[in-house]
Amino acid sequence: MALKPIVQIAAATDKGCIRQNNEDSYRYLAEGNDFWAVVADGCGGEAAGEVASRMAVEVFADEIVKHRDSRRDVSFILRDAVVRANRAIIEESKVDGKKGMGTTLSGFYVRGREVFTVHAGDSRIYRKRNGVFEQLTVDHTWVQEQVDRGILSPEEAETHPRASVLIKALGIPDFGSPDIDFLDGQEDDVILVSSDGLHRVVTLQEISQMMDLPAEKAVTDLIALSLERGAPDNVTVIMARLEKFQKIEDGTLDNVTPVV
């Protein structure tokens, strides 16, 4: 018997109070017995960040569709999907007006009780399990690197003028590969993926509290709170609750249900 994750999910995005365009992109998708969700936060060039984030999500999705049913380990499928998205963005950045464009990409993939996270940049993935909240990703930023070296405190990093300077993101020639981690999934786990427009104005304690709410209300309230505080950047939130793992016959596939 195989296991299919039954997921309660909601997602939304907003351009915020200052930015003219929304350079965030997101997608979540149930394919067969698997489920995945991803957020990309674009940067660089006039509207080119929007192009980069959209390309990242589209190439990522296409690669998952191509290789999901192969016998390869999910972690390798995710890694190669992001690496190919990076190559596509670098090639597109050679076009006039798109030089220097890039994007973050963070998300998760659920297969049975296995949960894989994929991460590059300063979007974030959080999990709440049995009341315990944790940040699953580490920001790929200059200030986080300084914190790791003991040069800056976490408090100093939050308000540092270089807080948004990325040292790893898609579109950077020496990108390499994303962080891939494996987690065991449990019923009632809550996973939240968001662009940095959320944690720049909403505290971790507030995010944790909202994750106790039904998915749709949590997403709506988090974005509303960020807007109330001036939302200086685009903000995107996806929240999923793993309600249960349903036993099904091996080889049984559901219809693909895309959500943009």
C-alpha cells in the first residue's frame, strides 16, 4: 500500500505598500500521490525579477512533471530541477534589460510520509509540530554569514543596511545547488513557506501563533498584518497542514490539479 498526503492548504501574494510590481511567484500542485509547493522572490532589473521568479517556478514545475515517476530519489529530482531553473535564468539574463536578474526559491515536496525541503536565498520555510515552532531554513544572506561567524548578533542582523544582500540565489553564475533536507512527516504538521516580505515586518512569534489557525485564515491574516505594518516588499505566503496520510493501492494516481 502507498500513502497519499491529504493536505489543507492556502496561498496568497500581495505587492505590498511600496513596490510597484509583484516580483514574487508561487505554485502548489498535487500530482498523483505527491504534493509540492514553492515560493520564488525575484530581484534585479526593471521587472526582470518578476521574469526570474516566474521562470524559476515554471522550470521547476516542468522538471518535476518529467521526472516524478522515475526511480530517482526525490532529493536528486529537486536539486536538478533548481539547477536547470538557474541555468535558464542565467541564459535569459543575457537579454537586454534583464542583466543581473535573479530569484530565491524555497519549497517542499511530500511523498508518503517523507517531506523534502529545497531552499536557495532568503525566503523561508517554517514547521510547527505539536506546538513546537522551528525555522527549517537558513537565510543565504551576507548578514546571516556574519552572524554565523560571530561578527554580528541576530538582533544587529535584522536592522543591518545589508540585510537583503543575497550570497546565494538562482541567477548567480556560481550558484552551485540548493540546500536539500529530508524530514519525516507527521499528521497535523504545519508547514509555511514565505518570501522575506513577511519576516521583515512580522515576528517569528506572530508567525508561529498564526500557524495554529486554519490555513486560509492564517495566510489572510499574515498578509493583512504585513500590510498594516507598511509592507515595504512583496509578500507571499503558502501554508499547508498535513491532515492525514491516506492508504491507497500502489500505482493509483489521482488527476493532476494545478494551482497558480
